Amino acid sequence: MSIGVQPRTEMSDDELIVRFQQTRDTECFAELFARYRRQVYFACKGFFSDGGAAEDATQETFLRAYQNMHRFSGGNFGSWLMRIAKNICIDSWRKRQPETELEPTEANQLPSTEVLDRTSDLRLAVQQVVQEMQGLPPEQRRCVEMKIEGYSYEETAASTGLTVQAVKSHLQNGRRTLWLRMKGTLSQL
């Protein structure tokens, strides 16, 4: 060992990574492998109950890390490896899943285009109601919101500091205003 050269086992992850990126020193990568292989293996083993599949995913993880080490630009190396391992496990799992075709009875149970169009129209109408509610006076808006959330007149009155009669009035006026603003939209549904 030459003077001033630190043993790889004493180098930090960052030092090993920089050295590997600069020199492609395989011993630096081997040290990173030794530090992280168990962590990666057990993460893959948690995904697959099969030890062989976990070992394959672990090997593939380190192979991809080796090939893409130039892309690692700092941060937590262990987290980067675990992200690679997770992606490999998901890809491997997808490859193992048999492709299933829809049975004719299942295809008949899919929603029709009319149902999908109606659902889309309803969703847009709800979005418009929410948008129109923003234009209500604050007391009316709060009373309508609380009614939608299921609060009683008494609970709304207690929460807002209004009388029950005032809550009913604000609620009625808020509903009427929304109905008038939404009349064209609601008649199309």
C-alpha cells in the first residue's frame, strides 16, 4: 500500500462513488456491493418470497447500478440503489404475471359510452357547483358547505355563531343562487 492511499474499507460511500466515476476502479464498486448487498437482497426478498427471485433481482440491481453509476449525482446511495431494486422487482413481477384476456361476459359488463359520458357530465357539473359556490357571500357559502358535509341546522348555527333561523335563510338563499347560476347546466343532465 502506498503512502497517502486510504484503504477502500475506510472510505465513505461518497469517496468510493467519486473514485469509481473518475477511474472505473472495480474495487471501489466491489466495496459498495459488499456494504449494500444484504440490504438490497432483503428488500427484494420482501417483495418476492422466493429466495432465487430475490437473488436475481439483487444481481440485476447491482448490474444496473454499475452501468448507470455515471448518472448518480450525489445524495443517498442506498436510497438510489433501493429505487433501482424496487423498479426491478416491479418489472420482474409484471413479466411473471400471465396476460389475461377479457372473457366475453366481462366485456359485456364494461360501462357503455353513454354511461361514461353521463359520468363525465356529472363530474363537470359538480366541479362547476364548487366553483359557483366560491361566488356566494361568505355566510351563505359556509352554510351550504356545512349542509353538504351533513351538519344539522343546529350544528351549523353553533359552529358559525348564527341563529338557526339565519342558517336556514342563508342556506335557502345560497341554494337559490346556485340553482339560478347552474340552471343551464343542470337542465342538460
